[in-house]
Amino acid sequence: MKQLIESPRFKMNMLLILMTLFCVSLSVFRYYITETKVFFFLNWNLFLAWIPLALSTFLVAFTVRSKVSLSVIIVVWILFFPNSPYILTDLFHLKARNAVPIWYDLIVILSYAWTGLVCGFISLSDIEKRLSEYCQGTMLNAIVISFLFMSSFGVYLGRFLRWNSWDVLHNPFGLFNDIVVRFIYPLEYTKTWGVTILMGVLLNFMYFTFKLVRNNNERIIQPGNVNNL
């Protein structure tokens, strides 16, 4: 039990829970002051951002030997993964309102966005760890990069076309049509590919920076490196 509590993963999960509670408290306080539910939707968005982390945590905690089962879980993870960076685009809702200062609303949105993004990056790190059992090096990096660009495309679908992860079941043909037409006629949808490419590049820079910092910290705390501090 002590070993579990002292593990980096347990500490990270507890930190994410505290971050989530902080986010919720900000929106609840805002509701208490203004009696409006303007940013209550962020709680749902953050819940969706937790789903890929829950799926990847399951893969890390339990041994899934079947490649079919592993593939299914990863496909479901891919469908929900865009919900993590999606909250970044909720900055579109930032505007001056009479009830509360704009700086407070900025902190509210950034708190949710950061928490959701960290959930997503940790989950991607988990998936990368599992996939490293099957491939390494350049191929593994290519898969991770493709996941991040797929995520940015998913963010576009959610923000500008108002599709969500559940529509894969609720309206698969409508979703499929909106996706396919953009691949067939890419020059007619420059906004789609502008958002997808630029946000994909941004997410890649952010994730690999996150990964580099995390790996450096893990090397520093190893027993053999303590004397170098």
C-alpha cells in the first residue's frame, strides 16, 4: 500500500483529481456569484477528457494479451482522445461579461483546458508505452504523431461542425460523409486542413515537450542520479 501511494502514477492521479476539483469549484463559485450556468458545460467537457485517461489506465493496470481486445480499446481511445485538447478551443467563449471580471473567466477556462490536456497527454503516454511492446523508434513516433494530428482533426469536427464522439453511434453516416468529403475535395475545405495541420503541429510540440520534461525528471530521481543533484 505504501509503495502504491509513493508511486509517481498515484501522485499524478491525485494531482489531477485536485486539479479537477479546483476547476469545478471555480465554476460553482461563478454560479454562486452570478446565478448563471455559463461555464457549467466545461464540467462535461472535462469529464469527456478523463475518458481516454481511464481507458489508458486500464491498459496499464491490467494485462490485455489479446491483440484484438487491445486494438478495440485503442480505437475507442482514439475516438475520445480529441476531447482532451478540445477544451483549449473553449477560449472562443471568453468575452467581457458584466457579472464577473474577464480575468476570472480566463482562469476558469485555462484551468479546465490545462487539466484536460494533461489527462490527454498522460493517456497518450500510456498508449505509447503499450505500443512500444510491438514497435519502437521511428515507427512508434510516427504513430504518436499521427494520433495527435487525428486528434486535431477531431477537435475541428467538434468545434466547427459540432460533431462529438457519441455520433459515431448516433449518426455515423452523417459524420462519415463530413469526413470523406474533406478528403476527396481538400482544396474546398482549406479551413479544415488549416486548423488540423496547425493545431496538430502545436499539439506535437506540446506533447513532446511534456514527454521530454517527464523523462528528464524520471532520470533525475533514479537512485544512481541522486548524487548528481
